Amino acid sequence: MVKLFIGNLPREATEQEIRSLFEQYGKVLECDIIKNYGFVHIEDKTAAEDAIRNLHHYKLHGVNINVEASKNKSKTSTKLHVGNISPTCTNKELRAKFEEYGPVIECDIVKDYAFVHMERAEDAVEAIRGLDNTEFQGEPPSLGRGPNTRLCAENGWISKRRGLVKITVVGWLVMKK
């Protein structure tokens, strides 16, 4: 089983439509859409490679979608929450901004906020330091902690909706409007 990431999905895209699109290349075991991105679990590696080759930059409802193998995050997360994103900001622009500080594993804009996963915690800290009190597309960022999390600082565990997860909380970056 191979998990594929599908980014830049248009609002009109449905799970059934995405499932049908990927079933041309192999058996789809699971298909989930989350706002403007999703994940497809396809049965084997050859089918996944064919889907990536044929569907990356495929035009769906007038929008070029991104299809790539989902990258497994390391046990330590360097996930940043970036709030109040300008409606004109693209994933590519936001990713490029954070890549000034180090490799970005994943960057997902969801309406007016985003999640940016940095490869290394030290790069995420530098991104926070570097972007604090600066402007990105005319919006100055400020720092805070991510929503829906409770930090137990003494042992580095976080309580999330799905249970306890070992995680390094780096910060919550907010682009003020």
C-alpha cells in the first residue's frame, strides 16, 4: 500500500471523483479529502508511480492538482500553524518563504491559515525568529501556540484529540491582517 498526497484540489472535487480518477491506475483502498488537499491509498507501488506520473499537474475543474508520494513525518514534529494568510497567498509562495530557513516537508493552506512542517526543529525555530516582526505579503506575523493542543512542558507530550503524541512544539505563527 502506498499513500499519495493530492494537493491544490479545487472546491468542487469530491471523494468519488478523486477515487475514480486514481482507480484508472490501480485499486484504491482509501480516499480522503480535507479542504483543498487529500490522500489516496493505492494498492501497489507500480500503480502509485503510474498515478503520480499521469496525474501530477492534471487539470481538474480548471486547477492543476499536485500528486506525490506522501512523506512520512519523523517522530518529532516541527509543525507550525500560520494564521490569517492572505487570500492571494499560494502554497508555493508560503513554502518558498519558509524554505529560506530550511527544508519544508509539507505546506498546506486551509482558507486563511496554514500548516507548515519543517524538516528540522532548529530550522523551524529560525523561521519563527526570522519572520517575527517582519512582513509577508504586507502582513506582520506574531507568535503563539497552536490551537487544540495542551502542552505538558515537563515531559514534552501533547494531548490531542486522537491521544497522546510525542511532539516538539515549535510555535504558532500568525500573520496579522
